[in-house]
Amino acid sequence: MKKTHNPEIEAYIHSFSDEDQFVLNQIRDTLLEVVADGFEEAMGYGMPGFVVPLSRYPRGYHTAPNQPLPYIGYARQKQHFSIYLMNLDINQEAFKKFEEVYREKYGKLDHGVGCLRFRKADKIPFEELKELIQPISVDDYIAFYEAAFALPRKKGA
């Protein structure tokens, strides 16, 4: 995916220290390498990330239909960097492998449902993140999302 000029995302990143900006740009660049075409880079829920644009999926997110369907988000929190992966359930095997590799290199992975947390920038395994995320098409992601939430598929959506 090609990096776009997005003033909101750039303003978000520039609101942090130079060191944090460097890490956030590394996360952004890593995601841009693996996120499939068709997703859109956007701000959502106060953080940068990637979404299924409303033009592609007009139903939006089930809890906020006027908002695009989120795919991946990332943020600098008070104590850590977070990466929110809405697609973790799609490939549990890739997550298990990621967790094992992480444990061998750095120790226990701090994570929640769909959220990876990294207290130290030097413990963010960028290459392994690429393998974990693995490109998924927008259509496959929408199908997974609708199946996960038992949403009936609309014709033409």
C-alpha cells in the first residue's frame, strides 16, 4: 500500500517526542507494507490506522454505523505503544507463532483481545508483525466480520 499524505495522521504522530515519532513512523511504514489495497489509511477512535471505507462498506462499524469498519489501529499510550488488530481471530495459528517467537526473544507478550502492547520500542518485532498481519483482502475481511457478528450480507456490499 502506498503511503499517502494524511494531515490528521501526520499531526497525531508529530504531537509526540522525536523518539516516539520515529517509532510511530516505523509502525506506520510496517503496516503500509502489508495492508492490502482497498483499505484506507484514516484516523479513528483518536488513533491512526486502516479502515474499510464507507464507500466500500456503507454499513460501517456495527456499534457506530456512521464510522468506517476498523481493520488495524496503532497508538502511543501513556505507558506503551499499542497495535489494535481486528483480524487476529482470522488466523489464530499466525498469532500463536507470533506469541512463541516473541516469548523466545523478549519474554511474555502483553496483549488483550485484538491488542498488542509494547512498553519498549526496542521490543516491537517489526518483521514478525508483517507475518502476523498477513495481507487479507477487503472482501475477505468483510466476510469474516459479518460472519463473526452474524450480520446478514447485503447484495452489492
